[in-house]
Amino acid sequence: MDITKIDQQTLNLLHKAFEIILNENKIPFKKIGIAEENEQLLFLYEGKDEKVHVFKWSKASCIGASIGAIAQSVLMPIIPHLRLLS
């Protein structure tokens, strides 16, 4: 499914896609979330340190891309960092 707008349903689907990728890469987490902030989207990650770590990317970069592609493009570069936090 290609993203045409950022709404609650899109955020919910992104959340599920992020969960799937984290599980596939064996990255444990206490909580994760996807949120909006102005023209950015945020990936919120709580690992074993019980601190919330925030990773941001542009909303505009999501339009026309698939949910899975966005989840991959956001998570894959930070997987090594998430391993240190988990």
C-alpha cells in the first residue's frame, strides 16, 4: 500500500511495520511508537534503559512510498544503534 496521506490509519500501519522489522531483526523493545510533529514523523523507541529515544524523518518522504519501504528505510540505518539500546 502506497502512502497518499498521513493520518491515524497510516500511523497505525507504520507502527505495525516497524514492529515486524524489529522482530525480524531480533531487536527487543519495551515500547515503540510512531508520532507526528509538524512536518516530521517520529519513531519512539524504549529499550532496556527505559529511556525513550526519538528518531525523526520527513513526512514528505513518505508520500508515494509503501509502508514497508518507509519502515525499512528508517530502521535499517539505525538497527546497529538499536542493538546497543536493547
